[in-house]
Amino acid sequence: MTDFTFLRKETGQTEVVAPERWRWVAIYNDGTFLRQFDFTTYKFHQISEIDQSKLIEFDMINEPGTVVHKVKIHGSRRFIHFYRKVVLGYNTPTPVRVKVYCFGYQYNDWLGRNKQLINVILPDDKMITVDDIAKLRFE
């Protein structure tokens, strides 16, 4: 497996990153895009590099490229992305640690209330949508 590099702005140091199972692609309104793992330059891009002023779509693609989950970003929607590390079977002899990827947007509803829509990619590659990540429970 090929490693990717990025420059950590805080320290000025170049770091090496291994590709993840799920990768993002930010698609811009001018037809360009930014890939988290750029396989032409072997650069790793951070979420902070996404130009939110041009962002119209955010895709999550699994490593073999067989599953794609998308969210459209437009208007006053503010893009959000994060992940959670979860332990499945916590009280069993064989707990499993997994990463769930969360992405979506924040927006104001017609009454001006701050809302959010969060897509969560589960360990089986299925996706669910929640309005509050704190409500998400794993068994």
C-alpha cells in the first residue's frame, strides 16, 4: 500500500498517512475537485483545505470504489465532516473497534433555527441519516 504525505501547518513538518477505507472527494462549482488521497501526487488533503465557497457536492467512496455516498451542498448550508471511533460488542469477549464516518451540513430552517443533517457510514457500508449524532447508538 502506498503512503501519502501532507504538510502539517501547525508544525511545518511533513507527515506520512496511509490510505483509509473510506475517502472523500470535494466537488466544486467550477468542475474541479479535491481528493482526500490524490493518487497522482500522493498527497493527503485535509478537510480544512476544502474551499467551502465553491463546494457543491461531497462524496465518500469506499476503497474498492464500489460504494459512493453523496451529499449536495448549496445555498447557506455549511458543510460538516467528522468521524467517531466506536466499540461494538463492548461487554463481550471480542469487542471490535470501528470508525464511522460522518458528513453532512448545518442549515437554518424556515423559522431560523439551526439544524443539521448528518450522514453516518456504518461498519457494513450502509448509510443512515440523523439530525443529532448524540442520538446514534450501536449495539
